[in-house]
Amino acid sequence: MGLPDEELDDVLLYDAFHGLDDQKAVLSEVYRVLKPESVLSFSDVHLEENDIVSSVTSFSLFKLKSKNQQTYTFIKTQKAN
């Protein structure tokens, strides 16, 4: 994205994740640019709930904070030293 580390308060990723070629790279970049207490707000009507949660959390960068109908809120995990 060309942004400094921990620059953004929140990231909205809506209805795009299913079409990404490199989901891990995108999630890694979102993780990098989000401030520590910020959230990733996520929605993708092309994916089932289990696919959304497992895809976003599978790289141990984010964990599910809450779900509201079709919108999921994820928070950053702590990096291992």
C-alpha cells in the first residue's frame, strides 16, 4: 500500500476477499498498516461464515472480535517474538 507501519485506524475489506489472488499477502499488509488497537471490518457475501473466519484467522494475524449479520470485526493478534 505504500503506507507507514501502524498508520491506519481501521480497514474495511468488503466483498473483495473472495477474488484476491494472494489473500495472505493482503492480510499481512493490512496487519502491517493497522494500529495495534484498530480493527479489520470484513464482509464478503460470496463466502460462508466458516470460510470467512477460517480464512482471516488462518495466518494468526487476526482473531474474531464480533459478528453482526454479514459483517465481521477482527482485531490484530500479538506478534510472537
